[in-house]
Amino acid sequence: MNLLSIIQPVVLEAAATQSKTTLFDSSFLITVALIVFSTLLIAFIKHMKKDKCIKSFKSDVVTVYFNDGKNIMGRLDVENTGSELIIEHPDDGIKRSYILYKEEYLNVRFFVRYHNDLDDRRKKERLKVIKKTYHPNIFRRIGRVINIFFKIINDSMMDIFTALSGKLKTSSSSYTTSEKYVTNVSKEGVASMDTTYEPLLEKYIGNKVVCQHSHNGKTYEIRGILKDYTGRYMELLDVDFAAEGLKISKADLVLPRKANKVRNLGEDAIKLFTLPETFNLNWYKKSVKKSLHDKFKKDKS
């Protein structure tokens, strides 16, 4: 008689006398469900964690210009680990796509979306975006303020989750076993939020700006409408740019902020106005916008 033959009956008897409700009680089932849910949720959050400036060009035909002078054109697909350009008509007939990994973004000079490369549907959608972006109305400005509020309090979000977690732990004993998974989801959710807030740029969202572009030790000017920015990129619409044989017009750009800085407000006052003796920046910006708004309505009519 070996050791296994002695232990096996004891184990079977213990399992038989163990209540099923003890093996599969509510706290156990809740923990299992939470593990599965948190795993799926974290995977979803990671999948959705993409730079919103680059993502705005998704599915469009985009030309990627690299710092070494090379450029590749294709329909853009964006993932959290990089991008892929789907090449509809490859030169060699074989290479149907070009995969650009996230760590290779350092080699990108800019992403360019030429208006002529858009189909009719996307052209119409882009015009709607331009209308909403350029001098946004009160509702879009309120939405932007709400977004800024959540960016500012982001550093406090983990403290809030920790306080809620402590409260749940004291009110429910079954929560203790699930606390680790809830904390992981909270950390991943907070980390996925774009917390970049730049007051100098924020007030010029929706305005024409002049961007200082640095390349190979030289600086150039890029003019366009500042649509948005993240920690690493900024997006300009209706761009005008020319340098060293490269001319980009009737296009939208996504530029890495490391080599590009918004340097000037680029609005032109269509209607002349006199500055008051005591200068007021808000008054000046409103006067410029009103002048452009009046011109826009006149052109439309």
C-alpha cells in the first residue's frame, strides 16, 4: 500500500463533505468574474490608447515624410503600437504595406494628408471639421473646458480611486479579494488618459498659427489652423509650407512637437481696427475673430 492510496480516500471524503456553496460561494464567483472583466477591460484600454492627432488621419491616404528625405504614401491604419500604411499600388507589385513601429516615430518629420488624395465623402467630412474647428462656437469651447478640467485633475484620480477602494473594502468583505484587479484597471485607465495641458497653446486652438519647424539645423515656418495637440504631436489644418524643393499646400499635417513649436498667432485682421490706449489681449483676439467671422459670412453669401 503506497502513500497515494492512503491519502486519496481521505481527500475524496473531504471533498464529498465539502458544501458546494462553500466552493462556489458568491465572493468566489464575483472574483472570477472580476478577473475576466478586468483582463478584457485592460486589453481594450491598451487597444484604444492611440495618439489622437495621428488617429484623426486614420483610413485616409497619408504621405509620411521621414527625416532622411524618404517618403511613403498609403492608407493609414493606426494601432497603439504603431501605424501601417496600406499601399494600393506598390512599385514592385509585392510590398502591399509599410509597418511603422512606435519607436520609429522619432524618424518621422511629419504626417501629411493632401486634400486631393481624399475621396468625396472624406472631403465633405473634413469641411465639417474645419467649420467646427476654426473659431469654434460656445458649445465646443465649453466641451474643451470640461476636457481641460479632467486633464488637470488627472493627478488626483488615483487618490480618488484609492479612497473609493478603501471605502468598498470596509463595507464589503468580498471586495478584498478583488481589490488588486480593480486597482490594476484604475491604474491602466488613468495612464491611458492624455493629460497634456499647455495654456499657451490652448487659447489658440481653432486659430491660425505660425509654427517654427526645425529640420537639419535649419528653421522654417509652417502656417495653418491649430486643431489639437498631445504630449508628442500637434495637428494643423489648411497648411501652407515650402522649403528646399518641398512644397506642401492644400494639406493637413501632424507634426512631432519635439521639432515644432507654435511661435506666433497667424490671424490676419481683414477689417482695420484701432487698439485702445490700455491694451487688452482678450479684446484684441475678439476683434480679430469678429473681423474674420464677418468675412466668412460675406464669402458664404
